[in-house]
Amino acid sequence: MGRMSAELSDGDLPEYPEYAERVLDLAERIPPGQVMTYGDVAEWLEEGGPRQVGRVMALYGSAVPWWRVVRADGVLLPGSELRALAHYRDEGTPLREAGRSAEGHVPRLDMRRARWDGQAGGPARDAHK
């Protein structure tokens, strides 16, 4: 895949653990303008859970469009809100404007419209709200 990690193979080419590769492969398949939750990814892979997916993304996610794997409540990743927001705006990801009480007035993702079901060309799904 060309991604880098701390583990080296026999040919001195870095490789990720198998589960991490699967998570990152799916993250790369999420179309621009759509997202999957950590739980969606785990469910789609039929392995692990939201915490395991989150751990993979925290350790290795910079190698893929990390902003497309998100929290189920649509809140942007703390500490990366502005970088993620720039990607969402560039890709046309559906957002809900922030209320006046929201810290920094940062919008949330519109999960009903932005969520991807894991099918090529498929519409966003309404399940798992």
C-alpha cells in the first residue's frame, strides 16, 4: 500500500498490522463529501469496535483521508477541527451550522446526509443515528 509504520518486513518495507490495513483501506474508499463513523467501519469490517478503529486512526490515520472517519454525533475531531473543516468544505460534506453556544462556533457534520453506507456509489444511510 505504500503506507509507513514502525514494523518492518523482510524487505525493509514498512507494513501495518493486518487489522490496521483493513481499516485504512476502507477509509480510503469513503467518497469525498461523505463519512463513516468509527462504529460503522468496525461493523462493515465485521471485526473490532469503535475504540479499535479510533486507535488505528490515531496511530496510522494520517496516511489516509482521516477526516472521513468520524464520531457518531457529528462533532469534529477535537484538536483538528479547523483542518477537518477545511477538508469538509472543499469536498462539499454536508454540515450543520453551529449554534451560538457551540465552542468556537464550529459546525457539526450533518450525519443524516453525510453518512456513507459502504456501497460504491450508494447514498448515505440513515441507520445508526
